[in-house]
Amino acid sequence: MKTSALSALLLGVLAAAGIRAEEIVVIVNPAAGPISKEQIADLYLGRSGGLTPVDQPVGSAIYVEFYKKATGRDIAQVKALWSRILFTGRGLPPKQLPDSAAVKHAVAANPNVVGYIEKSAVDASVKVALPLD
Amino acid sequence: MNFKLMVAVAVSILVFGAVPSRAGIPIDQYVTLSGFGTLGEVYSDYRQADFTGNFLQPSGAGHSRSWSPTPDSDLGAQADVNLGNGLSGVVQVISHYDPDGNYKPRFEWANIKYAFTSDLAVRLGRTLLPTYERSDSENVGYTLPWVRLPNEIRYSNSATHGDGIDVLYRVKTGAVTQDLQVQWGRTSEEFPGAVFRGKDLVVLSDTLQYGNASVHVAYQSMKYTYAGMPPAHFRLASAGFTYDPGTWFVTGDSNYAHYDFFGDFFAWYLSSGVRLGSFTPYAIYSKEHAPTSAPPSGLTSLGNERTLTAGVRWDFAKSLDFKLQLQRVSIDTLDAPASFTKLQPGARVGDKANVVSLAVDFVF
């Protein structure tokens, strides 16, 4: 009896999470070229330069989901990787912006900036470079 | 700085919540402050020597006392200065148990960097040497999957940092990124009771990255003097790799070193771990072996030992981890085995030490 109640509760939680998880897209400036999922992972894990990645607030739902889907890593792993880059004087982690509107604004203003936002937040000021699902 | 003061600083950083959500506290548009540290305790059941966190430490756990915080505890602070137009600088100060037996802070990084392009930069000043895959971040426990870099791999090279100039060049060939580094300069490293000085230091290093796989190779050469002996030559070649798709990892590193006076050294390790939520259990096998038959020093088995390690990293809170590590070290020489100091007359080749390490790592 207890087990089935627990399973029902778990299913409910999972269903709710499924409904609430919104699709995330990688966005670039309308003037920018194409970008692959491998390039995104390299940029956000500090393995390559060239473009400037920007972040959503660390620990926010979209941040956690983005890193899981784009790099296969959780917050602690990402933190450990960037700590290594930081404390060997090789660079600073991506700049953190407060929300999707700010990310969109930064990407729209600079063809070298890459960001990620909810699919529903996309408008004509930016271009979807890659859907993440 | 003494140990109690260092612990007090570290604990107040942890308690008073100076651990924001990411490394780096922007002070203004030019300066970012960050820091890291480890609070560790090590137990060793071997009474005939002290187990240390690296061969430069004058004492540790086992003979002097059963439990010791000295092998792994450290505290570091860093300022990154970005002046724009490609000009930046970094200063890192670290306090850990040093050859003098205290926690006097020292400069680990202090250099200015000029980036000609996003792929080509030159640095002037002090850097940690990229001799091993993880040597440049070995003091930052949070960046390691284990409590510490295996002592054996660190043993072959006396120098940890270089003062001079280096050039960093990034080459992209399709999906492969190569980070090339050429460094010229000199070095000095304080040992318990003596100073190791190196000049004409040249380091070549190449890190190849292909997705989740990376390979690191390096070569180092210098002329050194140690404890008043005549100048001699030192060379070292190293090769390591890591494959880390996120849910598990495998990594290994190796090096072969030659000192004119001390002979040759060969060290390597292999390690793997699995990520299960916030827990990452791991295992390491590491070995140091001196293959020279008759070096001028007369020490034919300097540093020899083998270690089997099992442990777990637990990422229990943001920017914090806890590690528990169990090790069985086989002592293969009485000439300064890599992990030990203060060898007692009762020590024998073939002795085993069981070592337990506890550590909390943090970054802010």
C-alpha cells in the first residue's frame, strides 16, 4: 500500500517536472554563422575560445538543464572544471546574466556572443542556432 | 602564518557564507577575487615513517603522530586583473605546510599576460609548470577527483613553478584543439634543509582536446644545483590522458626523468571513477620506480613505492566537496620513498602503510 502511494507520488512529480521543463535553445546574433553541439560544449567548458559564452544564473533551473543537455555534466562538475581554468590563470568562467531577457540583449548586441534561453523567449533580435532536447 | 590561523581563516570563509554561487567575486570592472582551500586530516598506521602530502613536507602522519592535518590543508587567494586591450594579470598566494614546517604564504602565480589574438598570448612572471597533466592545479583540491595528486608522479620533478616568459598558442584543426606552451626561465624550490635551483629552464607542453578526450605531453629541461653540489642537468618527458564523458572518467599520467646526479625516475598512475549523483567513487594505482643501476649519488632506488587507492568524492553543497580516501602504500626502498619522510631505523623494504585521508575542499 505504502509502495504504491509512493510510486503514484513519484509519477506525479515526474509528470509535473516533464510539463514544466521547457525546451532550451542556443541563440546567436542574426549575423552569426552556424554552430554545432560539440562547439557549444567546448565553449561552455572552457575548452575553446573564439566566441564569448554568457550564462544564466548559476543553479537556476535553465542553467542546470542547459549544462546537463549540452555538456552531460552537473553543476559541481562544471564548477570543478572552471575552477581549474580559473586557478591556473587561464581565464574566467562565462559572465552570468540575470535572466533570458539580458542574455537575448547581449547576444543581439554582439555577433561574438552566444547564449541560451527558453524557446518561448526567442524573438527576431536573435537567431536560434541549436535546439537542445 | 601558523596552522591555527590558516584554519581560522578557512573556517570563517565557510561559516560566514563567503561562498557565493560561483568562483570569482568581481570587485570592479577590472579586478576579480577568488579563492580556494582544503581542510584535511590524514591518519597513517605506519609508525616507522611520516606520510606526507608531497616530498617537500618535513613531517606528516604516522611516526610523529597518528593523525595530521598537514599533508593536505591549504588556503589560496587569487586576484585576476583585466586591463582590457588584451592585457591582464593574475596573482595567486597560497599557504600550505612548507619545507620549513610552517604555513608562510607564498606566490604561486604572479604574471602579466598580453593576448595578441584570442589564440596567441605571452606571459611574463611566475607560473606553475605544466609538467604533468594536473600539476598546474594540484593545490586546488576542488579541481581534483581525489584528495591529492598521487605522490609518485610528483616525485620525479623537483621544480613546481617557473619564473620567466612563456608563449601560449592555441591551434584548431577541425574538432581538435591544441594548446601549445613554450616556457623559458629559471626556478628555485626550497627543500627541508636545502634549496634546489634551476636555470636555463625550458618547458614545452601540448594539450590536445577532442571532445571529452584529452592528451597531454610535455618536455622539461634545466641545469640545476642542489645542496652545494656542482651544476648538473635535468630532463623530463611526460605523457598523460583523460577521457571524461561526464558520467565516468578514466585518466592516467606518466613521466620519465633524468638527473645527472640522481639517475632516472619513472612514475605513472592510472585512475577511474564513476559519477553516481553527487557521489564519485574512484580508484587509483600509482607507482614510482628508479631504474638506474648506478647513479653517481649511489642511491639506486630513490623514491620507490606503489600505492593502491580507493576513495569517494561527495559534492554535498555548492562549491564544497568532502572526500574520503583509503590507501595502501608499499614501501619499495629505504632511500626516501615518495610519500614518506622521517624514516626510522625500524623501517624495512616491503613494509606497508595504511593511510586514511579526510578532506573538505572549497572554492569561492
